Amino acid sequence: MNYSLISLEIAVALLGLGVLLLDLWIPAERRRSLGYLAAAGLTGILLFSLNLSATEAQFAFGKMYVLDALALFFKRFFLVAAILVLILSVEFSDRFQAGVSEYFSLICFALLGMMFAASANDFALLFVSIELIAITFYILTSFLRGRQNSLEAGVKYLLLGGAASAFMVFGIALVFGSAGSMGFGEVAAKLKASHELAHAPILLVGVLMILVGLGFKIAAFPFQIWAPDVYQGSPAPTTAFLAVGSKAAGIVLLLRVLFTAFPEVVSHWPGLLMGLAAVTILYGSLCAIPQRNLKRLMGYSSIANAGYLLLGFAALSHAGSAAVLYYLAGYLFTVLAAFAVICVVMKQTEAEDISSLAGLGQRSPLLAATLTMAMVSLAGVPPLAGFVGKFLLLKAVIAQGAANHCYYWLTAVALVGVVISIYYYFNVVRAIYWSKDATDISPITLTGPMKAAVAVCIGGMLVLGIFPSVPLRLAEAAAKVLQLS
């Protein structure tokens, strides 16, 4: 057994346990510093990961675990997300009644599940990794246990997440019963060899039930009902990690399942994928219009962005999959930039309404510019990362239009969603600079690590928007491992 393949996961697990143990000896007033220690440890792991190469796929645990370009791309993605979320958590930690160290360690354990999800090559590891992510988030969402909305968010996420897991387990059982295997590669080989098996009703039902579980993870319609309430009730750093890390884990598993395990099935489902993408975009965009709570707005935004990501799946091409990876990279920096500002503003105003942003341009020009850039990027306006990501997704969809004219209609729906999103994202910008409801114009000070996190997010949005060639090549190399044309 080559344990060196899981060296990153081992390091993350040891770091999470180390944070818990250090909590026993560190005075209560200094435990916030453990968040910085965990972030520094993950930074070291990220730097170590840059030395790893995955030009050829390497397997472990009976081919249940794979280390390839796609896995390495997402492991680095998750590490960057966790580092930034830990810095946000330290900023937010004075709102926790107790258990600050446990919060930091749970982020590490959620990260561990995400990293295993990136390398899942078997339905058993897929389920274990999803459950590790889910269980940690059940706790993280209700961590502000003194607040009713936080407990409500935790209960809703637990109940609906448990139902989604049940669907997934039943789907996996049906697939195993039909194909006689749990490995993605083995299932794909059997489906390719047998036309009857690839169209067997029991197997198709199993695939659909697995999609229910993964659709819940990415908040795609009609499995999105939990997102706004959970986003609103959770602590801001938890919401940020849900929006970025948990969604990306669902995306990588969806890529693996659809294009590694079931390419013979999915090739006949472009209509289903197009329909899911279109309805998810419209639902998220239209429901976001009346929202006044910032975190709830980000919840509906997350649903709409799940729809845009599904455009890449619907394209059924390498270009579409590469666009999904690129879009996720831009989404990482954009969403974490927004939540960095939300964390600081909530700490200052004790409010989550958009009106609480009034006067932010005077109180902190840096935070005002950061949130403005995040909203502009999410709206898909050049020259930021969100524009290039949406452009690549739409380009991949339009390229398939010659073979199937429905792709042109899907493009039109996506463009309608972009136009709608400009309205509600720019409502936030208007509140920052032009609202006359400001009651507090005292300056906001930022810690050094928080300034660094904000700078990284701004840099990521700008680099991915202005210099897309290098990150796009990385995304294309990672997407090559999928069985697409």
C-alpha cells in the first residue's frame, strides 16, 4: 500500500487533532491564535502539494482512491479555501460562546472529507467522504447554539442532508446490484460492454437517486430548498465554507460519477442536464431579487451559480468541464471576498441587512472596494474572474448548439439570469456608496491576517479575470482525466 498518496490527507488529519490537543494547554484568552496556527499549517501543506505531480493517475486502496490531475486541482482548491475560512473564523470567533478550538479543528476535518472526495474512485469512498463533510457541517452550522436561527439552520441541514444521504445510499445499492461493482472504472467498463445494462431501468433509477444526493450538495434545483435558511442561520465563516468548499466537493464528485462511472448513461441525458441548469439559474436569480439579508441573498446566489456550473455538465465536453473548474476557481475568491466583508461588518453592526452596508465606503474604502468587486464578479461583469468563467461556460454550451439547437435556448436562459443578477448584485453596491441611511461612520480597522486574506481574494479575482491563460491551462489539464470528447 502506497501511503504516500494520502500524505496530504494524513497531514490535515494530524493538524486537526493537534489543534484539539493544544486546546488543553493554551489559556482560554489565547485560543483564538490556534486559528492562525491551523491556517499556517494548511499553508505549509498547500506548499508541499505544489511538489506533487499527477501526470499519470496513481491508485490506492484497491483503486478506491485515485491521485490524478483532477484530484490534485481540487485538493489545492480546498486547501486555499480552508486557509481563508480559518482567517475569517478567527475574526468571527469572539461571537462564539465556547469551543473556539473545536470550531477550527472541525474546519480541518471538513477539509479532510473534501480532499477524500476529490480522490474518490469508488462509491464507498464517495459516500464516506460526503458523510464526513456533512457531519462536520451539521455541527458547524449550529455552532452559535445560543441563537435560535443557528439551531434552526443546523436542524434543517441535518434533516434534509440525512434524507439526501438516504437517497444516495439507495441509489448506490441499486447500481451495485445491477453492475456488481462499486468502482467507477469497473462500472463504466461493464456499461460499455453491455447495452442492455446501460439501459436497465433499475440502474437508471440508481443513477438518478445518486444525482439527488449530489444535487443536494451543490444546491441545484429541486434540491436547493435548504440553502437560503442554512446560509442565513449559520455563522458567517461556516456559510462561506459551505458556499465554496461543500459545493466544490459536490461538483468534483458529480464530475467523477457522470463522466467516469456513467459516461454511457449521461451521453443520452443532455436534455435532463440542460433542464436542471436552466431551472436552477432562473430559480436562484428570481428569488434573489427581493432579498434584504446579505447571507440569504448569497444563498440564492449560490443556487443560481450552481445552475451556471451545470451549464458545463450539460455541454458534455472537455471544454465544458474545464470551464466548470475555471469558474469554481473564480467563485472561490469572489465568494470568500464577500464573506470576509460580511464577517467584519456583522461584527461592527450586529446586523445582516443590506442597509448595514451604508457608509462602508467612508468607514473602510478597502472593504467597500472588496465587496464591490465581489458583486461585480458574481454578476459576470468584466474584467473580473466571474466574467471569464461565465464566458467560458457559455462558449462551451454554444459550441454544442450546431448538433442540438436546445443549447441555444439554454444560452438565452443563462443570459437572462445574468441580466437579472446585475440588478440584485448592484443593489448591494448602491447600499455601499449611495445609501443615506448610515448611522455609524467610524473607521473599521482590520487585523494583518484579515488584510492578507482580503488581498489574496482581490488578487485572485483580478488575475483570473485579466490573465486567464495560465489558470485555464491548469483547468484543461485537470479536466482531461474525464471521459469526454
